[in-house]
Amino acid sequence: MWIMRRALSRGELDILPCRSEARRARYPDISDETCLTAMQLVLPDGRVLAGADAAPEILRRVRGWGWVARAFSLPGAQPIARRVYAWIARNRMRISCGLGRG
């Protein structure tokens, strides 16, 4: 998470909670249901990327992590990333509880 904290502190990334009024006001076209399904990345040009499709863009925008984003362009990487992301999203509560026990 230090990567995200550093990006936030440098103004490279802005995270809004899905159910926040700030998110609803800034991005009224993104429904709560859509937001709860997967993370939504809104690019400066207005395009919206969701879930695993957002990950490489986030990595490209966080200083020092662009090289990791290139892994998503390897043949077959994006379909695998989407499956992994979907599994993590479906099991996020179980995963976070399991991490908290350690």
C-alpha cells in the first residue's frame, strides 16, 4: 500500500470511496452498483476503465511502476488478469479477513 500512499501524496492518484457523496457528485454517470462491482479509473480524457483493465493504467501513472504495467501487454496476460481480478473481487472480504488474522 505504500505505493498508493506515495502516489496520493504526490497528487498522482485520487481515491474516492465508492459510496461517498464526493464520488457521486464528481462521477454521476458511474452507478453505485457499477462501482461496487470493480474499481473504476477515470482518466483525464474522461474514459473509464474498470477492474483489471484499470490496473496497468494505474501502474503507468505511479512513478517508478510503469515497468510493471508492461507485463499486462504480454500475450494472454489481460484475460488472465481479468480472471484473477474477478476472483479477488468476489472473495475480497474473505481475503481481507484472512490477512488481518496474521
